[in-house]
Amino acid sequence: MVPSPLQHSSARVLEFDHLCDLLGAYVSSPLGKARVAQLEPSLDRAWINQQQQLADESRRFYSAGGRFEFTGLFDAHNLLAKARIPGATLEIEQIRDLVLLVDKSSEWREMALHPPDAVKPHWIGMLALTQQIADFTLLLRHFRNKIQPDGTLDDRASAELTRIRRDVEKQKRAIQESLRGYLRRLAEGGAVQDELVTIRGERFVIPVKTEQRKRVNGVVHGASSSGQTMFIEPLETIEQNNDLVRLLEEEQAEIRRILQEMTERLGEHSEAIATAANVMAEVELQIGKARFAVDYDCVRPEITEDFTELRAARHPLLERNLKAKGGKVVPLSLEMDANHRQLIISGPNTGGKTVGLKTLGLLALMAQAGVPVPATSARLPVFDSVLADIGDYQSIEQNLSTFSAHVTNIDFISRTATAHSLVLLDELGSATDPEEGAALAVAIADHFRRSGALSIISTHHTSLKVYAANTPGVLNAAVGFDENTLQPTYELRLGVPGASAGINIAQRLGLNRQITDAARERLTTQTQDVSKFLDRLHSQLRDLESERQAAQKREQDLAREQKRLEAEGQQEQRQKVREFERKMESLIKDFEYQAREAINAVQDRAAAQKLSKQAEQRIAKLRREFKEQFDAGVVAHKTGADQGDPNARPHEVKHISEGDTVKLKSLGRTAVIKRKLDENTFEVEIGNMKMKIPRHDVAEVFSPSGGVGKSAAVNPVAAARARGISVTLKEDSSAPTELNVIGRNVDEATSAVEKFIDRAFLAGLTRVRIVHGSGMGILRKALRQYLQKHPHVATVAEPQQNEGGAGATVVELRE
């Protein structure tokens, strides 16, 4: 879609063409440069927003590392038009360039359809733009391996071309062999100039000395520049050369046929190729904008209805020039709303008033051309025209003085501007009598105020400063000046007028000191007072600005400190939660262990009948105790009462020493404490296995002598009795007194023996036998080591030979 252009733009004065030149340095192909040259500000809001969106997405792509080489893109309009003509044939170089354009488009299409992950959520406009490119896979496959990079047809372009070129090479070798034989015969008589075969007019010939011409029968095809050598085609190779010429003609005919076929194929896809070329031009333009935006730290401007705001705006051309010299632009900030449509800028010469006008005007044009603007933030309306009277329009040819040129230009602007226009007037009322110029300047300013146009006016006239101070909707502004250094600061301050400081500026520029002193003496008292007042005002403003910046820095420091404290508080809270979770996990594991022991104690049906009532009472009591411990743990943790108090965790065993036999909650097996790693971590041994355990995994402790520690009961029955449950053990005649584990591995056998010993103990048996076989003794050794540490076992012995000998083990159980 072609955007609607501005009604009138002072683009030349605002250097929009130079901006396009700058932007053109960020594109590489002729197609991209042509698209940049076509850039124009638009009135179409939808188009402006779309262009800014595409530029923003492209910047994200570029910042995420996305790169693409656009070299080779060109305007294919004329070639595609020719390709559509029936029977037309494009040159091989033209076909190659079109195929390269198609290939580049396909390459971008593949990349854009699969952008970097960081870009995908925002890749909307560029994706829609890229989807206009057709899938050229079949077309490119047709041209694959047919055209060489140097613009010649590959032998594989067709089967017929392959055959013809093979025959051509064969014929050339045959002719060369014939001529070399002929040369050898002539060389013996000294008739040839050199023993080499050369080509004249696509026919193989031999060089013969002019004086030996008659010795060679053949056709003369020319002579050397010195006349000493004749190039002759011998009669015996004329027919061979004729055959070669015929083959070469066949080759050219086949090439023309192939090129015509290729042209026809491209003509069939001409519309799709033209669309792809147009898309690629737009893509390169957007990537160019992205690169420009990164280099000049630009932002996407927000398009508003009537609100204008620029923060830290910079003129890109001025910034480029200063960068080259190691300088830096002083940024510009201003704000204009619907109630304030006119700004009067005053201040010293060379202070930046004109640059401020040009910056606003150029950034407005850039925004409406879809180009990001160099600023930290920008909000701009859509202007129907940008009208500027800046600079010296004096023209001898048109008989215009400086003043008359300004008046002519302002007259045009006054007749053109609307309520939606931007008007920029520099040094209004200058180049004529100061009093009349001031009156004229006020009248012109008031005209544009009443028209509703957004107008920015620079001046040195005090009358305009007074007008701005007394007229609703008009703001004063000043460019800064440091009276100590006599240097402009280039900062724009809204709300106050500025002093012109013409004498000071003249002094800084080197004007004779006697002249500047004399000028000061001629100033009226009122003028001096006004000048001093403005100087004091700006000095106070600078102090206030310094204080504001200091306050802002303190506020930022306080915000950072607040965030740091909040982060520390959150971290402390997370640590408390993790500690609480560890405490609760320990409680839960203890409850699980006690419940499992209770269940194991009543696994046998006979024992279950005897202990069912006691078991139910025990489990109910365990539930009550767990709930009490859980609630106490919650309260203690919340209040911090359990911090550093080991007695606040009664479910944990307090006294554990090296050499103690303990039972583990997690495994339900006994282990030996081998080493104390720290206050709450131990290294234990279970059979041949060593492992680390926390304190809360210990359910009960047995002293090395086999006695029960204070912190735990010896067995489930003792534990039940310790909790007030009456348990009576009676002999159970149905309980087995012997267990056979032959054929099982150590873990399986150990598990079976553990259950067998517990059942025998609950049944009141005093002696049992375990049959494990002799074998290599591994199972026997492991079981006996386990039984020696079992809390229910009193003694472990090897029986007599008639009872199994080394293949069995007799176990005496505790009372």
C-alpha cells in the first residue's frame, strides 16, 4: 500500500533527504537502497503503526543475533516483464540473477518462518510479510546445477547438451592430434614458426613462416602483426574443422533452446517472483531501520492524537558528525499538550535554538515515515504538514532580501497551516527594525496560536517572551547559558525565558574587548536588570536541577535498599520454610516407623488375634502423640521457640555413640554406628554396606553389650509395654522352628530370616534352626553376622553334624 504523503513538507530545510542517505548506509543491495530512497512521511496512521511495528520486530530479531545477507537483490521488474512475452529469451546472466533473487527469497522465508525463540512471541508483522513469499522449492530444483556462478550453462543443463559437448571435446582432440602430427613433419624442414596449434575463427590452424607458405596446402586464416607468420588450416583437417563448427552450432542451438525454456519457466512464476522481490525490498528496509535504531539508540514513537512529548531526543545527523569527532549531543526534552500549542524559545546565539527546531521537525518526519527516532521516549501526533522557516532565504536571482524571503515563506506557511500542522519558525522578526520586527513577530505568533497549529518559535525579542508569559496556551522556554564560562549549555528548559547574551557570546567568539566593554556601557539600566534577573533565574534553576537529580539519586538508592531488604526477608522466610519442612519430615518418618513396627508386630494371624485390641490402642495413641508433636512443632517453629533446643524434638534419639547398634526408620533394619561425622550425621554399616544417615533416621539404640539404650525399646513388644500396653507372649505350636534359605541370595535370605526370627520371638520360641547350606560360606557368614547383632538373639552357634553342621545355624532367642 502506498502511504498518503504530507500535503507539504519542509523536508529540504529539515534535511530529511540527508536522513535517508544516512539510513541508506544500512542497506546493501540496489533493491534496498531504492526502497530507502522512496521513503516519505505519511498521513496514514495504520501504515505508520505497521511500519513502526515491523521496525520494532526487526530490531528484536537483529538484537537476538539474527543476520541476513541481502547482496544480489535487484529490481527485476523489466526482466520479469520480458520473461512473460511468448518466445522471449533472457540472457544467461539475467536468468542467473533472477534465480539468485528467488534463492535469496527462499532462504529468508525459511529463516523467518523459524525465528530465534526469543523473537517468536513478537514476530507477528514480519511473519505475515514473509508469508507472502511463495514456496519456490520446485522452481529452484529445476534450475539446480544448471548455471555456473560465472554465468555459463553447466554440461548437466540437458542430456543433449552433455552429448554435444562431449562430442565437441572429442573432435577437438582429434583435430589437435592430426595437426600435431602434421607440425612434426613440417618442423623437420623448418617450415613452421612454432610447434603449436592455435585457433582462428573457431577453426584450428598452425603457424607457418611466411616464406614457407607454399609448402603447406591449406586455407590461410590470417597473419601475425609482424607479417612473419601465416595461420593456415591444412587441407587434411578442413573436414574435421567443418565437423567441429557444425557441433558448435548444435551446441549454441541447444543453449538457446535451454535458455528459452528457462525464460518460459521464470515467466510462469513472474508474479510470485515480483511479489518476493517486493517483500525482500521491504525486509531489507526494516532490517536497515533496525540496525540504524541500534546504532543511534532509537525508540518506537507512540502515535497520539494531539500530545507531543520527547525525552532525551537527539538530531541523528548532528550526532553522527559529533561522534566522528569524539563529541556528544546534548539531548532535548519537551512536552506540549492540547492546552499548550505554542512554544517560544529564547536564549543566546549558538545556544541550540535552531537545532531544537530541526530536531523536532526531523523526528516528526521520521516517525511518520515509519523510522524509529533517537530518543529515550517519544509521543507524537500525525501532522498533516510540517512547515519550517529556518535559515537565510536571500536570493539575488529572485530579487529577495533576507527579510523579504522570510516574509514570503511565512506568508505561504500561514495560508497552508491547519490545526493539525507543525510550524517551525526560527529567529522570528529578525532582519528588520527591532521594534517593528518585534511587533510583527508577536502578530505572527498569535496568528498561528489562533489557528491551532503546533508552533515552535525561536526569538531574541523581549516582546515575544512577554507575550508567551501573558498568553494562555503559550509556553516560554530557554536554551541554557553558563555566565561563568560564557558557554551555552544547549539544554532546553521549559517555563522560563532566556537571555540572548549577545555581548557575552561576541566576547567568547573573540571580538575586541574594548568593543564589548563599550557595548555593555550603552545598555540601558532596564535591559541590564532584565539580563541579570534572567541570569540569576537560570542559575537558580541549575541549582534546583542539581538538587532534583540528587534527590532522585537518593530515591533510587532507597529503592535499591528496600529491594535488598525485601530479598533478604524473602530468603530468610524460605530458609525457615525449608527448616520447618525438615522438622515435619522427621516427625512423619518417626510416625511411619512406629506404625510399621506396630503392623509388623501383628502380621502373624495368631499374634494378631492376641494383640488386636492392644494394637488398635497403640495406633490410636501413636496418632494422638503424632498430632501433639506436629502441633507443637508448628507452634515452636512459628515462634522460634525450638531454635537451638534439642529437647524441642523429642522424636529424635539424643544419645548415639560409635559402636552402638541402631535400628533405621528408613530401612527397618539394624546397623552399627561406625563414625560420627557431625552432630546430626553418622556413618553406619549394614552388613558389607556403609552409608550416611541423619540423626532423625535412628529409631532406637542398642548398647554394644546388647542392652537397650534409654532412647528406644529393644523390640516392638517391649516398646508396647513401655507405652502401657499389656502384652503376654505364649508359645504358638503352629510357629515354625526351622527355616530353609538354600538357593537364595544374601538380601533375600536376610529378609526371610528377619521375619522368621520376629515371628518365632512373638510365638515365645527359645530355639530355632536356619538351614543355609555350606557352599562357599558367603551366605552362612552374612547370616551369622546379622543374627549376632539382632536384638532378639541371645546366641548364635553351629549345630552338631547330625543337625546340619556348617550347613545350618542354631539360634537361641532372648526371653
